Amino acid sequence: MTWYLTEDLDGFLGRAGRFLRSRPVLHTVQLTVTERLRAYGSAAYGDEAPVFGVLERGGAVRAAWFRTPPHWLTLTPLAAEDAAALAVHLADLGHPLPGVSADRGTAVAFAEAWRRCTGAEVTLWQHQRLYRLGELTAPDPMPPGRSRVAGKADRELLVRWFRGFLDDVGKTGAGDPEAWADARVEHGGALLWENPDGVPVSLAAAHPRVAGQVRVGPVYTPPELRGHGYAAAATVAVSRAAREAGAEEVLLFADLANPTSNGVYQRVGYRGVADFAVYDFTGPQPPPQGQSSSRAQPSPVRR
């Protein structure tokens, strides 16, 4: 097998674009992130240049990955032995990594190999489930109010609520909330649920459509407004809007440690597709290229 590494987005998509679009549901993160990089440039997620990789075997693409520093390495599904081989390869090249995000089997195999190669401490940050929308089912009864697309006048609210969402999930350094809000306003990708007085009470956002799929997220209701069904109403509204705009698939991720949100999504029509895992790496990082670190043997990966 051959891994190709590059910092050139066009070169990466030239090799892996067809492969990514062949399974748009499982490759939703790769598709949405590369689309954002194409639209907003290489600094869309941070000051360092993104890095991309493609696995080819027998002349065909088998897997792809990317990293937008300072964020995790993100992988498409891989056989366990290939995920482990990639971890060894990146460690030998001296690539520092803060963690990995992938379907659960791939993430575990990569994290185990990374621990062995580098001596890093590996901990589970989040266990997620990817959902696909089936038959959209509105809550009965719906909370009073209506949905509307967030506009420029809502920018500061979007910034504040995105920060609140990041605080809730403990996700630091996940991007600039102001840039996130600007992008959602620009493409109409944030819906607000308002109460009958016209006061926004919940947010459901969505990524732009790519390869026929739209991924919803985040969904956020301020703590003092929870428990009234606003998040379900906002989720239904943004999901319906995606379908009416032509999306063939509507997807979202949910943290499995949050039974409330998972229950909401299932009740409105979302069905599980696959489980994903995100692991944090702390402690030792790979030594410079050519200096092996394969003898490190710290504690096992915690699942």
C-alpha cells in the first residue's frame, strides 16, 4: 500500500475526491471540511496549513485522512491493520498529533498503535453516533413559535450561542465563533426557533450541501430555556429545510453520553448509521524523523 501526503487541497481532491463522494454518508466530515477549505482558504480552521493523506492499493484509493492543525487527525474507515500502519508511518515521519477522530474501530486501532509508537497517553474524549434522517416526524405537540433563518442582525447571538455550545461539549480551540457565525449567515445555514413573542430560544445549524448530503449541527438551546421542546422544533425545521433544498441525505452526529439529545433526534426521525470515537493524545510526541520511538509501552487505550 502507498500513502500520499500533501498540503495541496486540489491535489488531494484530485486523488481522493471521487472516493469521498462514493460514500458521502460515512465521509461526511471529510466532504464538509474540504468544501469549507475550498470556499474560505487554508486558514479556515487555523493558522497552520492543513495536511492531507490518501491510501492507494492496487491503483485504487482505499482511504483518506486530513488534519487541520491544531485539530485532530480525521480518518475514513480503515481495516485495523491499515490504521495501525498509518499510525506507525506518521510517527516515523515525526508528525505530532493531538488526537484522532474516526469510526470507532478505526479510531481504536490507530490510537493503540500511536500509544505503542510514541508513549503518548490516549484517552477517549467522545463516543459519537452518526445519524441519518428517515421519515421526519414533528413533535406532537410542537412548542409554540416558528422558525426563521438567522441573518446579519443575529450575528452576535450566533457567536454567543456557538460559544455556549463549545462550552457544553468541552471543545476548546474548535474554531473562531465569529468566523463560524459569519459563514452561517452567508449561506443561510442557521435556523432560529422563536417563541410567540419573536424571541429566539433555540438554534439548529447546518453545513452547506456537498455530494448530495447536508450535515446538521450544532443544535443548541441555552440552559435556562431547555426542557420545552425547542431543540426538537429547531432540529425539525433545519432538517425540513435541507430536504426541501434538495438534500438526498440529512445527517447529524450526537454524543452518546447525552441521552437527551439522542432521544430527541430519534423521536424526530433520525436513525443510527455508525459509531465514531474521538481520542485525545497527551504526553510524548514522535521524535524527529529517523529516530524510532517504537519501544514506548504506556497504559492501554481506554475505550
